[in-house]
Amino acid sequence: MTTQPASASRGPVTRKDVARYAGVSTAVVSYVVNGGPKKVAPATEAKVQDAIRVLGYRPNAAARALKLGSSETIGLVVPDNTNPFYSLLAHAVEDAAAELGYALLLTNSAGNLAKERRNIRNLAARQVDGVVLASVVFEPDLVDLESAEIPSVLLSHSDSQAEVTSMGVDLVEGARIAVEHLASHGHKNIGLAMGTTTGDEADGREQGWLKALADAGLPEGPIARSAFTREGGYAAGKRLLASAQRPSAIFASSDLQAVGLLRALHEAGLSVPGDIAVTSFDGSVEAEYSWPPLTTVEQPVREMAEAAVRALVGADRGEPPRHRVFPTRLLVRQSCGCP
Amino acid sequence: MTTQPASASRGPVTRKDVARYAGVSTAVVSYVVNGGPKKVAPATEAKVQDAIRVLGYRPNAAARALKLGSSETIGLVVPDNTNPFYSLLAHAVEDAAAELGYALLLTNSAGNLAKERRNIRNLAARQVDGVVLASVVFEPDLVDLESAEIPSVLLSHSDSQAEVTSMGVDLVEGARIAVEHLASHGHKNIGLAMGTTTGDEADGREQGWLKALADAGLPEGPIARSAFTREGGYAAGKRLLASAQRPSAIFASSDLQAVGLLRALHEAGLSVPGDIAVTSFDGSVEAEYSWPPLTTVEQPVREMAEAAVRALVGADRGEPPRHRVFPTRLLVRQSCGCP
């Protein structure tokens, strides 16, 4: 008689051993070990955990990946995960991936093309099952993913890379409703705090601003271009306040810029919306807790993240590449002048 | 003569083939493929990339992991990566890990113990090389990591799990200087907006608030307990304003709570710091761009993240477990009453 588990004498403990000991299927052992994709009843999970402990089972992820030809991971490439828009995206992608049994590899590119290329190459080398790319200032270089046959989804606002699935919102229409809303409050001089991109054509938000002004029969207000950051918005705000024709309302092309813009307005002793009204773009939670709370165009980040994961490793896997446009909506709060 | 690459007739292309074709060492090929750990000159990198393309080389991460016994990944467990404190932590851990050639697996636990256990088990099953755990409300259950012999580092404020390396700031001292600063502005009734934890003993921030009041010979001000969130701070602010002895200054135990508190104060038509002064804790960028900008106690997140990665997979790997205390400093802005 021995007190050693039976497995001690016959090599490594397998998933089958655990399943037999716990009286469950090997699939159930997988779900417990991998935390999904299916849920396991607490009592069953306890039995499996007990079997794992008693038998000393140690799953081998590398062997499993080699066998499956899958690392069961999704890569995410963002400029900066501390930007609330991208932190929400990362959270939503992580949730949607976990639901399907995939883990999330997070990479930050700092808006730096060389760093983004390195991150993409690194994800390709790690044989992730798919990559979600959110590049704020340029179109990502997908050659490393393509040569490794790794599917990717772009978060972008046009289908300029037609051979890749992409998703985004209609920037022109989103900006148009935010500016139209300012015009509906009676503003005649509506400025623009615009984030800078390296693309050839004008950003859709700038086009939407122009469109709303034209539709309302208003002249073009002043523009200040700056980075898509709090600091950028602060600088843009100072410049707009110094412009010859100071606007009575400003549309900021991102919430972060609006937060910086608000600081510039507060420092100048101006009241918002009394002296200058503001609307912005993104719909991040920081915009809800700024002072005053920002009226902003919400991008459905969670829906886009879920669709991206579905396209990479879920139900929509293998569908032909296409560009999907998601609806925006105006979240009306107080910065616009609404009560 | 054939135009096929030479490798077509002799099975899979290896790293050695790429190195020979590019005229570099296999180590250099590794650096290019993995994006590190050492930097490669752009011209050399181009040669290697060229060789990879021409030969059709595809590195096999799973085979490599099996051989190395390492997945070259670090896991991060946070309650919610959209909280600016944790998003900064995730960014800093990603940077420090990438520097050493490791990628970051991000998991959110939503302050939910069952979800945190699943995430930890999942990371263990994926054979990460180490895990950084930041649990806001409870001590994490490390049994799955320990049984897989995966090292972990806790971000916490005491060494209550003595067998694990942990790092954090001295909460008592940090809070003490934030409250002492309010007292130095002449405030006699200083309230506390305190985040709720499930620990047995009072949070260090509450102790630091009490200590500063005792040192200054002041009575205990009112306390409102709520979640460590913007919403929590907003609710706490409303309760403090309704208290029988409304405080003239409030210390908030996190920046997010302070952001919510500011909203409650603004909505009540109060000026900050004129009517009520505020200081808070964390030092996140959101505190810099609130209105007014928050005077806050900065936690050195980046330094802690770098030390955590060093302890897991860097120079400090294998050192005996210990608790490391990092210094805090008061970032003086305007919410306290300083000019």
C-alpha cells in the first residue's frame, strides 16, 4: 500500500486522469483549467480542483498550443491604454475574448510607428489568434500579420484597407450632430479644437463640423489643431480664446481634448456653458465627471470590441473582409447649455 | 535552376537559415522576431526582415515556449483597467516587461473574488512567467500560482502575505501629509471620503487622517464611506455636505473619489477651495485635469511596476520574498487652497 497518488508511478498526470478521478468529462476539466469557454457548476468545479490538487496535475499550455496550432490569445495594439477611450476598449476586448476562452495581450505603441511595427511583429511571432488594431494617427503595417496568416481587425473610420475587416463610427455624422446641437442653442461662431492626424484627407470630424455650419448657414469659426490629449486640448483652448473672433461655442474632437479645453476656459475665468459652450466626441466616463459634465458623441466601444472579437475568433471568423459602421448618439449633459 | 527559395525542398525554414541568408547570428534573428530584448540596428533589421520574407520563415512560438519552459509573458490582475490608477499600472508593467522581451496578459476582475480566482487560474494554466496582482478589496488567492510554481508580486500596502513579494506605499504617512496640508491652511473641521475595503483593520488612509488630526489637536471630522469610484466619491460628497457639521475641507482616499466629490461640490454651488478645500490620493493624470486641479498624494506607480517586473523575470528574480515600501509625495495644485 502507498499513500502516493496512483499517477506517481506512471509519468505525468493527464487531463484524462483528472477527469476520471473527478468523475467528469475531459471537456469539463478543460473549462475549469482554462476558466471557460463554458461555465462549470461550483460543486463540479470544486471536484475538479480537488482532483487537480490530489493528482498534482499541471496543464502544459505550450504543448496544448503546439497541438491546437493556437495560442488562445488575442493581441491588442493601442497608442496608449491610459487614454480612457482605449482603456475602455481594452477592457471590452478582454471581456469578449475571455467569454470565448481567449486571453488578451496588451501592447502600447505610444503613437510611434516604429514601436507599433515592433509590437505587431512581436504579436505575430507569438502566434496570437488575431489582432485588434487601433491606430490613432496612421494606418498600421499589417505585413507581418498577413505573412503569418493571422487575422486582424482595424478600429478605423473608413475602409481604406479594403482587404481587412474594419469597424468604426461615421465621424462626419457624429461631429455634425454635436455641432448642430451647439447651433440649436443659438451659437453663431462655433470653433473647433481638432486633433492632428497624419492622414492625407481632413479628419471626418472636421468635415462634420464644416457640414453642420454650412447646413445652419453659419460662417466657419476658428480652428486650433493640437494633439488628441488633455494637454493638446488645453493648448487649443488657449489659442481659441486668443483668436481675433473668440467663439461662443467650441466642438472638441475628443473628450480628452475637451477636458484640457475646459481647464483653459476655467483658468480664463469663463463659465461653461454661460460664456462658452462645449461639446465633444467619444463618450468616455471622464466626460461624465468633468465640470461641467460634457455633452458628447458616444462611440459604442463595447459593441465594436465585441464585434472585433467575433470577427477574429468567434462566430464571424472567416467572413469576407468588410467595413462596418456603428451608430453614434449624442449624450446630452450640461456643457452645451442644456439645463 | 529554380526560382523557389532553397528551403522549399528541405522542410520548414529555421532561424539558422534566416541567419545565414541575412549574414547575421541566430541571436540577432531572435531579437528581430521577438522585438527584443536587445535592439537591432535598422539596416540589420531590414536585412533580417528581407530574409524572413524571401525564405518564408515562420517562427513557432509554441515550440519555442515548450523548449524554453517559458511563455515569455507576464500576467496582470487588476480590478478594472479603466480606473486611471490601474491603466497607468498596466502601461508601466507592459513597458517594463517589453524591455525584457516579455508580453503582458491583462485581466480584469471587476472587484469580484470568483472572477479574480478564475483569472489567476487561467494565467497559471497559460504558464505565464510571473503575475503582478493588484487587488483592491481582498487578498488574492495564490494557491493556483503556487502549485504551478509561478512567482507573483502583490501590489499592496502591507506584508500580510509574508511568503510573497509585495510592494506598496505607506498609506498612513501618505494620508497624513495630505490632511496635515489641509490643516496648515487653517481648516479645523476636516472630513474624510473613504473607500470601503473588506479588510479587518481600518485602511491606512483612515489611520493617517486620524493621525494628522490628532497631531494638529483637531477633532475628528465627519466620515462618508463609499466605493473607490467616481460615483462613490459623488455619493460621499453629498453625504458630507448634508452632515450636521459640514466640513470646510475634505480628504478623499482616491483621486477617482475626489473627482466625484468635486462634482457634488460644484452641483451644490460651492467653490473649491474657497468654500471647501480638497486633497486626495493616487496622483493620476485625471487629478491634474480636474477643476480645480487636485492636490494629491502621488503613488510612484511606474517605479513599483518596474520593481515588480524585475522581481518576477528581471535582475531580482529568485530573491527571498519581502515587502518593499515606496515613497509618496504631495503634488500641490489648487484644490487645497494654495495659489
